[in-house]
Amino acid sequence: MGDYQKAVMDGMKSMHDDMMTGMMQKDPDVAFVCGMIAHHMGAINMSEAELKYGDNKAAKDMAKKVIAAQKKEIAYMAKWVEKEAK
């Protein structure tokens, strides 16, 4: 396995572990949002690996857009969890 594959696989494992932890919340709405935060973090991890190892400008531009969009959504969801989690 190359460095790119290792980086992506490590990020995916972390994402899956964090999603499973998020889904353990009693409140289904909170569980959903916690799982989605982890899912979005996985997209950021994959995009960061593309930026580090990729060489295609269009793919790198997509990765940058994914990072910006996912960070914005994570911030929104984190505020929601902070307010709604009981």
C-alpha cells in the first residue's frame, strides 16, 4: 500500500470509528448529526490526502472546495449539537 492509500485508509478508519461513537447517542437526532460530523471529517481527511499526494489541478481544486464546504457544515452541526444535546 502506498502513502496515499495509507493516508486515506487511516482517515476512513477514523471516520468509521467516530461515526459509530456518534451513533451511540440516545437521541436519534443527535446521533444522526454526530455521525454526520464524523462523516464530513472523513471527507476532509480524504481531500487533504488528495492535496498532499495528488497532481491533477482539477481534482485538487475539488478537494479544496470539499474542505471549505465540509468545515462550514461541521461548524453549523457542532453548534446544533451543543444546543440540542441533552
